[in-house]
Amino acid sequence: MQIQPGVYRHYKGPEYRVFGAARHSETEEWVVFYQALYGDFGLWVRPLSMFTESVEVDGEHVPRFALVEAEPERFSRADAQVG
């Protein structure tokens, strides 16, 4: 499963910037790397499966995080190459 970089809205209202997905070095579980767009602008990771799941709100299933605005990838293979 892929995650698109961009701004996402949590079902409770706050917005976050998703940079992309990465693998946990020990478990190889996919996690999403993102930043709060409020408060101290903290950096977070959350399992991809949890980030993309639906939650029940007032008897209705809604995405935990919904894409608001797609953004170009912030990290690319070309950026990672040395020399």
C-alpha cells in the first residue's frame, strides 16, 4: 500500500503534512512519517495500516486521515544519491 505525500486532515480536525512511508528497521512494518501543522509542529510516525484505516464516528465510518492536498514528494531517489 502506498501513501501520497501531502496535507491530511485527522478525523478530529487537525491537519498534518505527510512526508512519506518508511520501513521499521527491526520489524519491517511500514510506517507513515508526518508532521503536525499546529502547536509545536512535532514529527510523528504511525503504522501505515493504522494511518489508512477507518474509524467509527457517530455510527459512520470515516477515514482516520483524509487527503486534503497532494504535494510533490519531498524525498526522491535522486536526492538520496551521493556524488
